[in-house]
Amino acid sequence: MTTYKALKGKKVKFLASDPPATAGEGQVWYNGADYKASVQVEAWASGGALSTGRHHIGGAGTQTAALGYGGTAGSNEAATVSEEYNGSAWAEGNNLNTGRNSISNIGLQTAALCAGGHTGTTYINNSEEYNGTSWAEGNNLGTARTGEGSFGIQTASVVAGGYAGGGVPGVLTNVEEYNGTSWSEVTDIPAIRSENSGLGILTAGLMLGGTSTGPGSSIQAEAFEYDGTNWTAAGNMVTPRRFNGSAGTQTVGITFGGNTASGAVANTENYDGSSFSTGVSLGSAIDKHGSASSGTQTSSLSFGGNPSVTATEEFTFAKIVKTLTDS
């Protein structure tokens, strides 16, 4: 009888429990807990298209309940359009009060937060809250900025770094926390950053990538963890990037796409709380795209991107229980 080892040159692993999603696509194992053979499958697949193509778009929610807002739509650098995703299709909702691009990615489809951004002519400190139906003005950031990293929920969130225009202050180390009512200055991020990405919650966040000397220059691989008070250096990404999408937690995160010195990439990386490893690539290279900020490492969403595209991609990790055969 032909065996799996004879076919593949390796034995099937016997494990006490399923391995983590970061173990790698195509891995085969035998679970001693349920006595079933399984295969891990990871893939990006096309989802429903946005109604309005945009880049530098804000994003919130999950893969099956996402929100995309603002951004640059063609020649309109300050789009107000807001759309909701139900896991298969986008539908237009009520608009932002202030159109802008390069904004924060915070919260859920029913409780999102849009802060900062650029109107095409001005860096703004304006913030707005979404309740699942409409946007309402909130209190302003202490420092106007665009392209900042962000993470958290509507009532407990963080924005870090960003760009405040030429001259002083330029690229920021400045960090602010939002408590659902007002913004307050907290501990600075260790290095100046703009066009960076973030994931996690206020007390356990991760800021990654971005640029250190201004828009479009000195792209970084560094990541920093936040515990609600202090920042510490984390492992570097495999590929330095900016304008990348991200989702998950400080210990089980994912980042995808973005821009490198050579242009947009499709590369995906997983974070396990200490180091990054290469994962399954997006179907197409993309940067300046939106992501479902409350998504997970195993269920993520990428939408829009440069140059004002409507494309959406869904990432799914699945454990498929199979009977192993010779075929």
C-alpha cells in the first residue's frame, strides 16, 4: 500500500491539538484529540466590488461586517462616501461630514472612528464617530495629522505618528488616545513615523512599517508594541513597507500589501507576538488600500487601493478534515 511518506517524503505529524494559523498553508497533521487527519488551507479570494473606487481609504469592522469611508476617488482627494460590506457586497451609507484621505482605521461597522486626514489642501484634526447609520462630529485631535497609524475601538483607541506638513513638526512621534469623548497626549512612539499601520487594542497594540523622514522616503520594517502606557521594539517585518493593511491582535496579527521602494506588493506577513513570517500573498499587488481593522489573522479584508480601484479581497484560513489517499 502506498503511504503518505512514500508520496511526499515526510510522515504525517501526530499532534495533541491543531497548530496555529501561522503554521503554514498546506500543512498536514493528525489530531490526537479528534483522531482526524487535517490539511491547513489559506487563501485570498475576490469579494464584492466597492461602489466607488478609492485609495487612502479608511476602514473598520470585520470581514463580514466592514466599513469603508473617505479616501481619494480619482481627482477628488476628499471623498465623503461611506460604504458597508456584508461579507459579499458593498452598499452606500450616509456620508462623512468632512471629506478627507489618509485617515485612521478604528472600530466596528456599527461603532467606527475617523480621525485626522488631508482634504487635498489642509491637514486636519477633525474626528467623527459612526453609529452604524450616520457620522457625527466628535472632539478634535490635539495635533492635525494625516497618514497616522491607528488601532483600538471607538471608545478606547490610539493614533500614533503621521505627517503634519512641511517644516516643523513634519513627521511625528506624537501619540494620542481617545476615550470616547476626548483626545489626550500620551507617551510618544520611539521613532518618527508616517504612512504606518496598526492593529490590536489600546492596551495591547502593534504599530508597524511606515516612513521615517517624510512621505515616500525611508520605508521601514520596524514594529513597536504598546501596552497602554509604554512602547517597546518588536520584531522587524520581513519586507519594509508603508500604506499596508493590517488586522488581528498583538500576538496573532497579519499585515498585507503596501508600498516598498520598488512599488506596491502583494506580500502578506503573520506576527506571532515576537516575529514576522511570510504568508500567502494577495491576488494582486496593492497599496493605499483599506482593511477591516477589527478583522483577525484568519479572517481579513482588503479593499480599494491605488489607483482608486474598487477591488476587494477576502483572506480565509480553514482547517479541512480529509481522508488522506494516494491521489
